[in-house]
Amino acid sequence: MIIYKDIVSGDEIISDTWNLKEIDDAVYEIDCKKVSKGPDNIDIGANPSAEEADEGVEDSTKQVIDVVDAFRLNFLGDEASGTRLFGAKKDYMAQLKTYMRKVVEKLKESGADEATIKKFQTGAQGYYTKKIAPNFKDYDFYVGESMDTDGMVVLLNYREDGMTPYVTIWKYGLTEMKV
């Protein structure tokens, strides 16, 4: 298995157990699922007594996005109110520019050639212009477990069916770790 980590923060972002679709040689889009998460119901084979059946147990299951939950991604904003950290495109662009500069530095440190860096910059700009900017209001923003906002911000949106969540991850902002 390969775990992909953010090249800047070192946070685990995704693994190859999910289907990574490469888009424009700039990002990976990964379809996710909403799953129920809550207390485990362990069946030990005993029948509940009449007294216990009356008591009932509080159902504290909640719906989560599998990728967000599996990699302990943290919502940037207030989930209760739905307020996002990046309320305006310019706010997100400022973070993205800083992140992209750091990725370029890391790529240079690792010996990437100028053609690779140019391909990354061109692809990222094209993807932002075609996909993110026109749909900015539809995205939610997540960061890795360290909560490092200088690291990769993972984008979450829904496919055209309105039911299928997917995350967008910057391809060149990842390093591979084989486990």
C-alpha cells in the first residue's frame, strides 16, 4: 500500500486504496462515500431482557465522508454553522499561492527539473481557472491532522448528481510512503 503525504506538512492525505483519478496532470480527484459512524453494536448472542429493552440506547451515529474520516482531515471553519475559513476566493488564493511556492521549493530540493515544475504550475493554474474558481462557493476546505494551514488544503465538492462527494488533492504536493 502507498500512503500519500503532504510534501509541506507531512500529513497523510490519501492512499492508493482509493481510486485516484489524475486530472490535467495537476490534481487527483477521489470519489468518496458518506458512511455512518458511531458506537459499535457488539452482538454477543444474548437476548436482551425486557427491562433493558425499555431503556434504549441513544443513537449517536453520524454521517461522515470516508476519506475525511480515514485520514483525520479537519474542516477549515465552523461545521455547526457551515462557515468556511475561506469565505472569498481572494482568501483561498492567498493560501494557495503560498502553498504553491512551498511545493516548488520542495520540488527543487528533490531535484525536479524546470520542465516538471513548469508542468505543475501550468496544470495547477489551469485546474484552478477551469474548475475551482467558477465553483468556489460549492467547495469545503480541509487540512491534515497537524492543522497546518500552510500545508495542503484538500478541497471537497459533490459531483453533478449532488450525492457523490469527491476530494481534490494537488498531485505535485504529495510524497509517497510505501507500507
